[in-house]
Amino acid sequence: MSNTGILTFASLAGVLLGLVFYGGLWWTIRKGLAMGNPAWLFSLSLLLRVGIVLTGFILVSAGHWERMAACLMGFFVARLVVTRWVRTPPPNQPASKPRIPHAP
């Protein structure tokens, strides 16, 4: 496989790892807010997500810094994608009163 193909694969792997990490974070927060004592869920989720991502980075990079950089760039792209995907729309705000620019 050519160097460009390997770097493309590393970037796509970084996107996948980022989707797993940030998607898992989003899921954890949603489930944790509904629980009475979510500390164990947040701790377990953090360990699992970090373990998956670190293992993925090590396997994808295979000791090459170029692959690691491409994977990291894909990871950051996934962050942007997930934050836009899970962003909640602003609540409907009531119509504001007209502002009076001076005292009566």
C-alpha cells in the first residue's frame, strides 16, 4: 500500500476512534444524569474509552509518527463532527419586550 493510502487509513481509523470516544462520552453523560450516583459509570466509561483509544492509536501508528499524526487529526475531526451532531437546539425564547433606550 502506498504512503498516501496508509495515511488515509490512519486518518479514517482516527475518525472511528474519535467517534467511539466522544460518542461514548455523550452516552455516558446522558445516562449518568439520569442516575442517582453515577460516579462508577463515569469512572468505568473513562477507563474503557481511554483504553480503546490508546490501544487503537498504538496499533494504527505501528511506531510511525506520520501515522500517529494522521490518526490524531482524524480524532480531532471526529470531535468536531460529534459536537455538532449532539448539539441541542436553543430553547424557544419568548419574544422580548421592546427596549426603551432612555428613562421615561
